[in-house]
Amino acid sequence: PYIRLDAHLKSGFFVFSCKNSAAREWMQGKKEQETGPTHGLGLKIIRQISERYGDLMETERGTDDYKVMLAIPLDQPSK
């Protein structure tokens, strides 16, 4: 198992990405939205943040990993 986190500024955005290993069984048979004893609420919370700041979120599944990237505009009026 591994996890790789990256945070940087790019073209007026704060960009955060998280890439981690994922079991093949989960990659093939489970949905992102599922939660349970082995699944947390992380993607649901990240999706809510993304929607609040312009819906700039991407997810990507590899053969044995999963990546989430979130870009938040830095010059944002207060909400």
C-alpha cells in the first residue's frame, strides 16, 4: 500500500492531488459513493468542497491505484 500527496500553486489555483493504491476487488466491483466499514467519507467531503469552489475535481482509476485531483481558484469572492 502507498499514498502520494501533492499540493502546489498553478495558474491562480491551489492544486491538491492524492494518489493511492487500491485493491483490485474494490476497483472492479465497488462504486465511489459506497461507504461502509472499509470505505470512508473522504470522496463525499472532497466533492462538497469542490462544488463550493467551482467544481474542479477529477478522479482517475488505474489498474491498481486511484487518483483524486482538486483545483481551487485562489481569487474567489467570499461565500
